[in-house]
Amino acid sequence: MLAGPTAVGKGTVAADIRHRYPEVWLSVSATTRPPRPGEVHGTHYFFVDDATFDAMVEDGELLEWAVVHGVHRYGTPRRPVEDAVAAGRPALLEIDLQGARQVRRAMPEALFVFLAPPSRDELVRRLVGRGTEGPGERARRLETAEREMAAEAEFDVTVVNHDVHDATDQLVQCMGLAPHPRSGVRG
Ligand code: 5GP
């Protein structure tokens, strides 16, 4: 289970895991947020409308769900996680802190990894630099990030995201897998 502040690079780490560690099963969340350019339904998220999300909650289909940044809802479909765990596949959930707390209650045996930025300044730079959100949204995300930074102590392990490949290797090591050799890939 990987959580951490907004814009710390959780999505980038997840993408790196997808490419370099295909043996790791990555949970695909449902969200009411519209897709960003390049995002693929079923790969990055299941993009659903409010009514569909309501039905998923109602039917108990979500292991956890939360309103993130005070706007859209995000949730982890329960069944695929249970299937992956039952099949003995290393499984990774990339979710926010509120979701992490719910998973902690539902699956206390899971490992909770906090992805931390190299510094607070770096986090702010990444948050603003991404440029995909307006000023109101950016302020909301910064506020969430501050709160989430304070939650590091609740986690089993902290991985500092200096470099995405290093962070990924550390994460898979925490999951009990051997890190793969790099073959000179950077960036
Ligand atoms: P984004 O909109 O940038 O893709 O993601 C926003 C935030 O939602 C990130 O912090 C991400 O970790 C979180 N998130 C993504 N999927 C889930 C989920 O299934 N549950 C929860 N609680 N948070 C999620």
C-alpha cells in the first residue's frame, strides 16, 4: 500500500512499477474525476459518473473510498484486490491517506509505505510545476499535502522520492521482491 502527499510522485512511481515490475499487480481505482490527456479507462482509472460511483458504494464493491482534494471521489474496487491477494500476487494500492486509514482497518496485515518528497520546498515546486490544475485547485491540493505530510508517522516504512527508479526499487524491496537490474535507464 503506497500513500503520500499530493504531487510527491505516487503516480510516477506507479507508472514505473507498471513498466519495470509487471509481476506486481496494480489496483485500478474508480474515480469520478474526468480523464486527463493520455489516461486510459481501465488502465489508469475506471472513469465513472456519480451515479455509478454511488452504486459501487451502495453495493459494497469498494474496499475503501474517499473524496480527495474536496472534489472528486476515488475508490478501490474490492474484488480484484482480494483475487490478487488470494492468488499470491504482490499487490500494490496507490491511494490517499484517508483511503490508507480505511485499508488499515480492513487489511491490518498490509504493509503501509509513505512516499515522501525530498523536502517540503520540492513538494511545492512539483505541485505548482505540474500546471494541470487552476489556482483554486492548486491551493486545495497544497492544503491536503500539508495535512498528509504530518501523517508520515502512521506508516510502516518511508521511501523518499529523490529519484523515481530508486523509489520504485526500494518499494518493491519492501514488498519482498528483488529489485531488477537497471540496464542504464534513467529519468
Ligand atoms: P489524481 O487525480 O492526481 O490522479 O489523484 C489524486 C489523488 O487521489 C492521489 O493522491 C491518489 O493517490 C488518490 N487516489 C487515487 N486512487 C485512489 C483510491 O482508489 N482511493 C483513494 N482513497 N485515493 C485514491
